Amino acid sequence: MVSVILDNMAEGATELEILKSYPSLNSEDIKAAIAYAAQLCSERTVSLVTV
């Protein structure tokens, strides 16, 4: 469900719109999805190669 929430947000959906589309979710679920995604991103490093 994390990807569904983030995909909706990336498309510009507001929290209220997401909650209306997915009634089983609540505000805390959306916050948790964002926090989870942030944690995943912070644990990865990418080395850039200059050509």
C-alpha cells in the first residue's frame, strides 16, 4: 500500500483525496508510508560516474 499512497501523492493527490479513494486508510497510514519511504531512501547511496 506504500507504493499506492506515494504514487497518488506523486500525481498530486491530496491526503483528503487519498483517504476518500481508500476508505480503509487513515492519516496515520499516509504519514507512515512517507516515513517508510524516507527511511528507505536515506539508507541508499548511489555513486555517480562521470563520463
